[in-house]
Amino acid sequence: MMDFHCHLDLYPNAREIIEQSEKRGIFILAVTTTPRAWLGSKRLVGNAKRIRLGLGLHPEIAKDRLDELSLFDLLLPEARYVGEVGLDGSKDHRPFLEKQRLAFRHILTSCERSGGKPLSIHSRGAAKLVLEDLRELANSCVPIFHWFSGSPTELEDAVKQGGWFSVGPAMMASEKGRRLISAMPRDKVFLESDGPLAKRGGRGLTPFDATESIKVLAEIWSEGVGVASERMNLAFRNFVRELPGQALAQ
Ligand code: MN
């Protein structure tokens, strides 16, 4: 099982979470929010076997960190995964979309140049723009749409563009989220926590909440938990096999 989008470096008890996840064999994609956070996160993760780091520039802070794009490019060759990246068109962040887009397109272009990377993508209130940029820079990445909240038509487009999806307890808690999840191809869906930023009852979600949410997902899919987990593990193996430079990505 897995947590495909987790801000591991933001937990006060990150070490304990890493140790527990390793014990339970949970795969974690630990996304970062700025290129500057990469080195610290790398030290934190150490040689944990099932944890991968994403090199990121979060759209909510991209406008203030454009100067870190050169560091992003410098670190990109050693990053197997990229994230969290993307665009945020919600009320507070919409005014800065132009700067966000500059960063996102820069990142996509760099990824394309480096042969393509798996990307954990944020697209709140901006699915249309994200999909436009991905279409234009089609060889930049294998997109993993994190907490996708676009329209059903945008979801169809994301699927057409070869998108994968990571969904978690926060998304499953809303009717709209559950409806979108039902419309996703089942063999393209992974679990995520988005913790500790995403919360439940005031507590930051953890990778263990992500893996537990397979039960809710199985309910949404009207099938047994065993069937749902089996399919997801198979999907994960297929995902890794299809990655650019997959020998390294394993
Ligand atoms: Mn996130």
C-alpha cells in the first residue's frame, strides 16, 4: 500500500512515521514545497527503502520563490519524482496565476529536457490551465493528479492525457470528491494523505490514514477491500514499469 502525496518533512514526528511506514512496507512519495527543502528532506528520508522524494515548488508559494527555479534545475537530475507542483486558481491564489504559470511551465520544460518525470500535480481551481500546459508539453511527465477537483469533463481530459490519480480521506469526505473518484479509471488510482496539511478533526492526516482509506475507497467502488487493494498494488507495479527511465525509478 502507499501514500502517494505526503509532506513528510512537515510532521513534527517525521522520524517515527518513517520508521513505522518502513516496518509496514508502505510506499511514500514525500513531496516537497520548495527546491530549498530538498536537501533537508533527503537527509530526513536517509536510506529508507520505500520512500521516494519529490522535488517541488508548491503553486501557493511559487510567486515568492521564482528565484529557486535555478536550484530546481540543478537538483532535477537526481530527482526521480517531481512534486508538489502545479497551479492554484482558488480565490486567494488566483491573482498570482501568471507567476505560478511561469514557474509551472519552466518546471515542465525542464522535465521534458530531462526525459520526462512522474509529477504529483496540484490543480485546485486551475484544472483547465494545468491540462492545457500538460498538453503543450506532452513529453514532460507522467502526470499524477493529486486531489483532483476539476469538472467531470476536465477529469475525462486528464484521463485522456494518461493521468494517474491520488485520492485520500479528505477528498473522500465530500460528495463531490466521491463522485469524481467513481468516475476515475480504477486501475489509475492511488491513495494519498496530503498530510499533515490535510487534516481530519484538527489532526494532520498520516500515511496510515491514507492506507486505511482503502476501506472507504472499496465502498465507493462497491467491492471488497481485498479486491481493491489487489488492483491498486497491480496498478502501482504497472505505473513503475511505465515510468521513463524505469530501471532507476524502481
Ligand atoms: Mn500537498
